[in-house]
Amino acid sequence: MRYARLGYRVLPLHPGEKRPHGGLVPRGLKEASREEAVIRAWWGREPQAGVGLLAPEGVLVLDFDLPEAWEGLKEEHPELLEAPRQRTPKGGVHLFLRLPPGLEGALSASVRRLEGVDLRGMGRAYVVAAPTRLADGRGYAWEAPLRRPEELPPVPSGLLQKLLPPPPPPPQEVGLGASPRRLRRLLEAFADRVAAAPIGQRHLTLIAYARAAGGLLPHGLDPREAEELLVAAAMQAGLPEREAREAVRWGLQVGAQAPLPLEEPGGFWNTPGFGNRGVYQNFRPSLSQKPGFGTREVKSEGEKGKPILSFRPRLGGWS
């Protein structure tokens, strides 16, 4: 009940185990609740049930499998010591942090980006919580007490960037250089990808391309122009304006700290293995598909007849 009053949903676990109690919650995680009557009924039927804790969408739980993973990260980010944390039976740690506004849904609980660290919470993955004890008698214990979601410290910016996939590369079709015309075309290409993002990948895609657009700001791209175009594209994909704007502003701010290399071909963007990272590197536009955000036009120039891809935004009353 204390967890529920703090703003976290709970679910009963089989006594001595980590899995949801099938007799009480046959649909598992989907039945996690904060309702007092429901919680009392569960533990009235099974007083020895363990406690599963499901953090809301804006709360990230870092699940450290190994003690050394926690020791290394807290040395790098000492502010993590301010966050609520509990010790697991194997000596690991569950650390509770607040995501920046607009980044809800931007992280995947199924992808491990730091060795020895899994992502939990975010309304999608529960953790086992004290006073649960496993069959061998080992239990969970809080080292720093849990607080309400709005009272949690934010995820350090440097750590959050490590947990997110890298920003996507500029499309090769747009060419090289940092002229105002090319910066605009790059921004339109990024917005096109955001507008076409499918449900389930919209936040992730928006953050990726907002960071990429942020990398264009040091080259002279207008931040207001970047924000408005990306927010409009996100809204076309179905995201609410407020969430989209918060996510875009964060991405632009972070991306501006790492300018995209635009002058030389190859190098960072052609690093082996860089393209094997899901939605972000499926980047080369298909000229046979109708775009979701603007109209593409292909022209042939020069002796070699290289295709030059241009973009004409189609946004509301634009033409």
C-alpha cells in the first residue's frame, strides 16, 4: 500500500519467486494496480506473495546485475547517489530516476546499451521490491528510500545519451558541405523520417532526429526553424504537440554539443557496424515510396548523372 500511495503500481509474485502470481494476476503485468481494494484482496488470498513494482512511464529504473557495474557508474556520475535505490539478493542495485519531459517512450527496455545494466520501469517492465524474499531466504532491501516520481532526481544528461542510440547520419543523397541550402534540406530529410515513424517508434525516432538536427545548429541552422519543422512532423506522426516540443528541445540542446561532421565523406558515419542499429540506420529514402512529410524531387546533374535529392515540405497550408 505504501508503494501505491507513492504513485507506483504493484502486482503479487509467486512466494519465493520473481514471476507474477498466475492465480491472482493471470494477465501478469497488465493487471498491476494502485487500487487499495484490489491490493488488499491479493494479499488477503496470498499473504506470502512477493511484491512486483511497476514504475510509471516517466520513471526509469536502472537494474544493475553486477555490483561492479554500479560501482563504476556511480564513480562516473556521483549524482546517482542521490537517487532511491534498493539492493538485490545477488548484490545488484535497482536505481530510480526521472526522465526529462518529452522523453517518455524514448528508451527501450529490451535493449542493453551498458554492460551489466538493464532498463526497467517506464510503465513497461517491473522490478521485484522489498520486502520480497526468494526461496533461499535472500531478500531485497532499500538503501535509500523510494520517493514519489516527481521527487526523483533526473537522469544525468551524459548517462541518458549513452542509453539512447546514436543520432542518425546525414543522408548521402543530400551531398556534402554546410551551406544554408544543404542544412535546410537535411532538416527536411530528418523531418520526413519523423513524420513517417510508426506507432511504437515515434518517440525514439523523434529524439534521434532531434539530436541529429541539433548537430546542425553549430553549422548555422536556425534552432527555431528546426524546432517548428520537427514538432510539426511529430504531430503528423500522431504525437501530442506538448510532448513533441519537449522532446525536440531536449534533442536539439543535446545534439548541439556534438556538431555533425559535414565536410568530409566517410569517417565516423562509415564506421563498420554503425548501420546495424534498427530504425535509425534504415535511413536512405526509397524513391519509389510516397513520402509522409514532403515531396521528393530527383534531378540528374553533372557528367556522371548522380541523383540529387531535394525536398519540398508539405505541412498544413504549405506547398
